[in-house]
Amino acid sequence: MTVRDSILRIIAWNVYIGSAVKAVRAQLKNWIRQYKPEIIALMEASKMYGDLEGLGYEIVHLKPRPLRKGSQPAQGDVALMIRNDIPIKGRYTLRLKKFWKGPKHGWVQDPKVYRWVKIKWDGVVWKIGVAHSPFGDAARKESNNALVNWFRHTVLRRPIVLVLDANMLQAAMEKLIADKVDADVSGHHIDLIAYKNCTLIHEKNLGKGVSDHPAMQYDMRTKRRRRVA
């Protein structure tokens, strides 16, 4: 196994809900060709439901369905794309309960829904999640507490990675979530990564593309040494 083979590369990107589907797909194709990520994590991806197939990845994405009349759906807000050659050991959903209002238009939003998977990589099971934090004190507190518990309820020493549009800066993310579970935080502005029992080897801002958020590339490696034949 080569050095690159031992690195788990993740691209995390808030695609922006107003972006055209074809433009997002074209940008993903370009980054896949250029950077060859093992995992892609998307936020504000509701419009992309059903349009992420055929790129060489298994899609973990729920169909958007409003819980209340007039509310904005959350089921498809985040998505995970796992490269086809990587075994998925489990697919999971974290459903919150607090409705909230968007900061720009004041629209009622359904409770957040986060997705995560267990994969086998470099001989080790990893726990990989994607989230998109809400606004409003009650919904934000619920989300932070849920993510703390998500980190805590993990097999001892298992590598765990969370990528997200945190809607908070790194210092707040550390105080409210990461420090409580001994996780590390990195990223750019509010587009962040929290991780534990693994090492961030390299990160890169790939630019915004067609979005209003930059895509972030994270290269991760387990802390244990692996014998190379």
C-alpha cells in the first residue's frame, strides 16, 4: 500500500441551495477527476437528490419531505458519497426534533437530519459523519448536544470524523463540541472538521466553485502504524 493509499481523502462542500444541479454535478466531476477523494460530504444538497449517481460513488442521501405544511425539508440537506471500492459497514441517520427559522428569509425549517456511515479503510473501521448546524438558540443547543453524544457513543479508539457547515467559528466549535469529547478541530471559517483517534495530514481550500462556501479537502490517517508489505 502506497503513502497515498493509506490516506483517507475527504472533500466537504456546502453546495449552496441556490446552485443549479448541473453546475454542482459538473464541479463535483472536476474535483473527483483532479483530487480522487474517497469520500465527498455535501451540505445544502436537497436539490441534488437523485442527481449524484453515476460518479463512481455510493450515495447516502434521503429524499426531502417536509414534516409540516410550509416548512423547509431537512432530510436531504446533507449527503455522503462513498467511493464504490470502499466497503460500507453501516448507514445511519441522526434526527433532531427542534424546528427553527432561517436567518435570511425567516422561513420555518424542519428539524435537522444528519447522516453518518461506518466504512472499512486501511484495515480499520472509521466513523464518518456530515452535519449542517441550525440557527436559533434551542435548535443550536440540541444540535451541539447531539453531536457531542455522537462522538461519545463510539467504539474505543475508533477513528471518527465529522465535517460540517458549523455556522460558528472554530473557537466556538471547540468550546461547545470538540473540547467535551477530546476532539481536534480545523477547517476554514465556518466550514470545519472535528476528528478523534486519527490525524489530519493535510487540508486544502479548493475554492467556492459554484457555491458561496469553499470546498475543503482533508487528508486523514489512522494513528496506529500499519505494516506495509
